[in-house]
Amino acid sequence: MMNFEDYKDAAYETASNAYDTVSSAMSNIDPDVALAKGLGWASLAIAATELAAPRMVEEMLGIEHSQTNRGTIRALGVRELCHALAILTEDGPTKQLRQSVWARVAGDALDTVALGRAAMKTKRPGSFAAVAASVVAIGVLDMLCAKRLSDKYA
């Protein structure tokens, strides 16, 4: 029968091995490709929210609940899903990966226009500002990643 010390030692060894495995794997990954993959996962999360919970998005933006708004939000969700699939299916610093990240940058421009329209109609300016700040932050990361991938792998 194992005592507490045995469990503690086994847990420590398992955690140490996991850390070594992740560290080894991460040392072989280009940081710009890793950022692109992270943006791909962000697209997947955004797509899931926009497709599955458009009313929640309306609430966060403080805009009217309407079929038109929900349709627009779902369309943006489909676009995000396409970005996610395009990025996450690439294995490395390919031309397709670079183009997919630039497509996210183009999507950010579309999001900015949509947010500009929503800003004029919001009933929850604080919540809207938080969403807008998140979109801007992700947009900066998209631009940075696209530029770095283009500079490195043109």
C-alpha cells in the first residue's frame, strides 16, 4: 500500500516528466507559428460563441435583440470558424498559414466596421468598451503575427 510520500513522489515525477516533455516540444516550435496557432484557437472560441450564443453577444454589445443582428453575428461566426480551420490545419510556417493570418487581419477590419455601427446603438457602453478593447487587442496580435510570418517566410 502506498503512503502519502509515495503518492507525493509519484505526482512530482509525473509533473516533472510532463514539464520536460512540454518544454522539449515547445523548444522546437517557431514562436510566430505558435502565436498563429493561438490565434486559430481564439477564432474557434469566438466562432463557437457567435454561432451558439448570438443573443449573449447582443447582450455584451448592448444592442437590440433582432433577427438581423443575430444573423450578422452568426455570419461573423462562420467567418471565424473558417479562419480557425485554415490556421489550425497547417503544420508549420507555410504560405497558407501566412495567408490565413492575413485573412484574420481583413476580418478585423470588417469587425471594426461592425463595432462602429454597434457603438452608435449600444445601451451598455461599459460592456461594449470591454468587447471593443478585446477586439482591438486581438487585431494587434493578428497584424503582428501576419507581419512577422510575412517577414520570415515570404
